[in-house]
Amino acid sequence: MPTSEAISYHGVIYRVAVPSPLRRVFDYLPPATSPIANPAPGTRVVIPFGNRKLVAVLLDITSGSTLSRERLKPVAAILDEQALYSDAMLRVLLWATSYYQHPVGEVFATALPSRLRTGKSTTPLSRQLSLRAAPVEPQLQALGRARQQRALLQFIADNAPVSNEQCRAAGFSQRVLQDLLDKNLLTEQLAADPALKRFTPLPVAQDFELTLNKHQTAAYSAIVSRLESFACFLLDGVTGSGKTEVYMRVMQAVLQQGCQCLVLVPEIGLTPQTLARFEQRFSCPVVSLHSGLTDTERARAWNLARSGAAGIVIGTRSAIFVPLARPGLIVIDEEHDASFKQQEGFRYSARDLAIIRGREENICVVLGSATPSLESLQNANIGKFTHLQLSERAGTAEVAEIEILDVGSQLLTEGFSEMLLFKIGKHLGQGNQVLVFINRRGFAPVLSCQSCGWIAECASCVAQLTVHSKPPSLRCHHCDGVHPLPAHCPQCQGKQLTTYGMGTQKIETFLSSRYPDIPVLRVDRDSVRSKVKLQQLFDRVHAGEPCILVGTQMLAKGHHFPKISLAAILDADVGLFSADFRGQEHMAQTIIQVAGRAGRAEHPGEVVIQTRHAAHSTLQSLARGNYAEFAAQLLTERKRAMMPPHAHLALIRAEAPELMVAIKFLQGVRQHADNLCADAFAGVMFIGPLPAPMEKRAGRYRTQLLLRSPQRAALQDLLTRLCHFMENCKQPAKLRWSVDVDPQDLI
Ligand code: ADP
Ligand code: ZN
Ligand code: ZN
């Protein structure tokens, strides 16, 4: 932002966030004429930008610009009578802009539902049409032989006020309606959507059948005693310990004060479940926001949230940007989940933004998890969050025991030891259900020639191709490339091609032939392409007949499967030795989440981790069922290694069709950083530039420069300067760069 330059124009200036990749705001003159005087910051405006018209958001009205009068253009139109964002939300969005080093216009564009980004009205369902003047008869006559127009005019006269949708439903085209509008015969009014009335709090608390246990009561009381202002809580409780019950009691208290609750969950798959549970409990309107909605549905839900009509808003990551008329509480369920971090474009963490939003809106934030992230545990340790623990399962269900099944150097049958197969047989024999977890989809991760050692690799990525059996193919899980399965080795023409390793499809095939009478249900990205399909699968599991559920990560989240009595984790060893610094944390979280699926309700569960590294300390502490102990151990290791949360990371990535182009670009950035006053950034360490662990993807070489600092402020300051440098330096063609603050992984 050119703040140091001299003011060369004095007068009213609209400062706006324009959806463009430039990291700056733009100055405009007020519109020549506008029915809306004095728009507030947070209002959408239309601006001329180059030879286009764009929808932008007004950030500020100031009294001068560094540009001269001739270079300033007026705003073309003001779109909203009321600002879309409160001052608090504007501060949150601006904070995100600077913290994540992302162009301000793109941040605002990400935050808005797409309908509003294109300049459409905020109230999509409430445009009401009536006749401009009565009576209708002379107007009908004046329309002469335009039969359709006459019919529509009559329809509107009879039914006014009517919406666009009603006209269309009655069989009139948009064209005919436009003709009448053009002839100035109609008026349009933005009447309130009948659903837009603010919800009324329930006069009395509902009766609850459940009595909170003592841990729940303590957690509940701690939170409600602080509802009046900003505070953060980490609700740390094993799966089934009644966290959701605590959220709901707190929400009840918030709703009774007439305030709204925002609840974030990791997956769309979980929103219908949570939605159903809330709708059952609460009588106020509950809306959900996730990527499965149409633009109109999304805009409507957004509107109900913003107007204060919805008491409860449930959504996935991007719902953190939804404005609330009367914010009262933010809940982040499964706060450890990686999906709260957006991994491309505007790379924000919805969990971390929730804290900032809580601070700006002065409300409580509750983060819940059975396996809290190390970041949140650390925040609890240093007193930034209040740590609330629910250490037993609510109701009668027992916590499943975790058993380490040491398979040493045993030969395995398609990945299963004899002991594990025996256990599976036993549980099925007792009429129960079994879950087999493996975090790899497809048939097998490697296809190789036995004669010459050739391995099938993706030509566009530095990665092996995964063998799929349904349908038979070789697929790249990184660029989604699909190739036919070769009949012979392309290198030596040998016919002995073998697969190594296992994926869900291979396990499904094996278990189906091993237990021909038992249905084997596979849950992964390939088998469940739609929400409906997933629901059908889960309905079968809930029906309770014996079955084997084989699946990936998709199984590890939030679902309750009361009849599953055995959960087996096949590939824990992959996580133990992962190159990713969060590998062990993620593995432990997955194991505990999978374990949480078993042994709900009246069936005590058994959880088995099959491993060749039974003595590994991580597995041992997990087997003791002690995530806290495990996490403390990892936190110590992270401290020793100076990794998050004990240090802060940022990754500058560059990619190009040629490796050296990307490397050279980052070398320039590194050089520039070295040239900047070294003292000011003394604590910041650089690693790189280096090729990314996954060096080539979809035909592009990927490189990275890692920045690490014990202090956020120094890192932020340096990043701002480096972004400015990268934006203004001469960039090689086809090079793309991006900044990732607090990266999830370094792959
Ligand atoms: P979590 O969110 O921690 O997984 P839930 O809130 O979903 O746990 O609770 C798990 C199960 O226990 C639910 O069926 C819930 O109705 C029940 N439950 C929760 N709290 C209690 C309680 N105090 N007494 C009896 N049952 C409870
Ligand atoms: Zn070969
Ligand atoms: Zn590929």
C-alpha cells in the first residue's frame, strides 16, 4: 500500500477491495449519481476496472488519494442499501488478508457466496412485482396484440405482489417479463423473504431427558459463565464422551439470549447428521452451508444467517465468513481436522480465524475434539484456551481397548495376519460388524515388472501409478490421470507384472472371497461419489446385519456405528515413518478416531493395530489409550526440532514447467531476504529453495522456500516485504508462486 506517497487529490475517496491478484486496495471517486448516499464500509459496489466492470467491496471512505484527479474514476453503482459486513467482520477479513499474505480483493471474493460476487441482490427470493398503476384494463388494451404480455400483466394484477419464480412457475418466460419491465408497467420491490424474520428465543428451556454427568456439567458451567465476552475453550473429550451434548446446552443458553450460534464441522458428510440432531433439539431455524448447495440455496442460507433469522448456522470451512446479525457463539467440532485449512488459493485456517472472529465479535469460541491438535493443546498449556476435559464416555458405553498386534516378520495374507483373520471371523460369528481401515484407495499402490524391475509411474508427476481394479486401470492420485493397464512390461515386454502393497479394492476382493456370505462394503472416494450413495451405505450398516466395512479416512469422521465391535487398522506403520512432520500426529488422530467408531452403545469394542513395529513408543502410548500422554511426547519432540507450535512456519512455493526456472526465482527471493536488514529478521531461518518432496505434479516442477521463526511478528513482517518483492520483480512466464502461512504439510 503506497502510504508514504504524497496526497495529490483532496476529496471524498472510496477505497475498495477489487477481486484481482494484486495485493493492494484501489481508490475511486463517489458515483456520479446514486439512490444510496453515504454507503457504509462493507457495502458492495460496481467499479470500472480496465475495460471491465467488477463487483468490489467498499472498505473505507477517506478524504484523499495519492492518485491525481485525472486518474481517478467514479464508482459505477452501489449495490447494497446496508453493509454486508459489520465492522468486526471487516476487521476479521482484513486481518486474514495481512496474516495469510493474500490479495485483499480475493479474500473478500472468497468470503462472499458466488451469487453476491456476481453482483446479484442479497435477497434472491424476495423480488416482488406489482403493477405500477391501476386500473389494469387500459394498460391491457395498450398492449394490443402482444398476447403473452397481456396474460402476464393480468396475472400480476390478479396476484400481486408476485415473485419472478411465481411468474415462471405460471409458465411466463423471463423475456416477456422483461418486456413489461421495459415498458415501465411494473414496479419491483425487495419485500422481506417471509423466512427473514429474526427468530424469537424460546421462552422456557426445553426439557432434556439427559442429565449431564459431572464432567459435562463442569464444562457447561465454565463456558456459560463466560458467554458475555470473548473466551476460548478447548473441549477435549474422548469420542462419545458427550461433547455434542455440551455444545447443545451452551447453544440453548445463547439462543435464549436471542443470539446466534455458528457451528463448523469438517465434512459435508457430517452436516446432515449434525443438522438433524440440532433440528430435533431446537425449534429455531437451523441452516446449513456447504459445498453441496446450489448458488441460490447458498445465498438464501447466507441471508438467513446475516439477517438474524437463523438461530443456528452449521457449515464447513468457508462458513467462518458468514456474517451473523447477532453473533453469540462459535463451535468448531473436530478442531484437529486438516480440512479446516484451505490448501489452495486463499490458504486460511477456519479454526484460527474462528479465534480472531471470536475476539473481534467479543463472543465465546469452543473447539472440540477427542484428539486435539498440538497447536490447541499448546494454547491450552499456556493458558490462552481454557482446557475442559471429558474423560469418560457419557451414558453406558465403554471405551474400546486398543490392542497392538505384533506381526513381526510374519508372512501376511493380502495384508492380514492369521490372528487378525481369526478375530474378524470371531466377531462376525457373534453377529457383529467389523471395520477395516486402510488409508489408501485403489487396488495396490505399485505395479512392477518381475523381469526387469520396471515400475509404473505417472509421466506428469514424480509419483507411482496406483493400480485400480474397478474399473481396471492405472491412476495417478496426484493429477487424476487415467491409463489402461498394460498387458506386458513396456520396457522388456515381459508378461510377469505384479502388484505390491494394498488398497481398499484389494482388501475388498480378498475379504469377499474369504467371507462369501458376508457383505463387504467399501467406502472411499471411488466407491462413494455422491452423498446419496454414502447415505445408502451407512443405512445398510445401521440396519445392523453382520458386514465388513472397508474404508479410508472417510470412515474415520464422526459417524456412529453402534454394531461395529472390531475396528482393525492395517497400515499404521505408514504413518509412523511418514516424511511429513505432522505424520505421527495425524496417524494417532486417525487411529483414535477409528477406534471411536467401535464400541458405542451397548457393544464394547475391540480395536486392533496391526504393525511390524510394536515397540514404537507412539504406538505404545496409544495402546495405553492415552492421547494426552502421546501428545505431550510429540510436543516435546516438536520443541526440540523447533517445529510448530513451538515455532511458526511459512512456505513460499513456486512452480514452473522447468525445475531451474522455479528454483532460480526462489533463489532471488532468498537473496532479497538476505539483503534486507539482517538484524530485524534475525530469528527467521530459511530452508531452501529446494524441490518439494513431490517434485513434479501435473507436468509442473514444484519448489519451495521454508521460513521458520520463533516469533510471528518478525515472520509476518518479512513475508510482507517478500510478497511485495515477488509481485514487483520480473517474473518468468508460466511461473506461479504462492505463500502458505502455517502450512498443514510440506509436501
Ligand atoms: P461426542 O460428541 O463427544 O462424540 P455425544 O454428545 O454425541 O458425544 O454423546 C454420545 C452419546 O452419548 C449420544 O448418544 C448422547 O445422546 C449420549 N449422551 C451424551 N451425554 C449423555 C449423558 N449425560 N447421559 C446419557 N447419555 C448421554
Ligand atoms: Zn520389464
Ligand atoms: Zn500424475
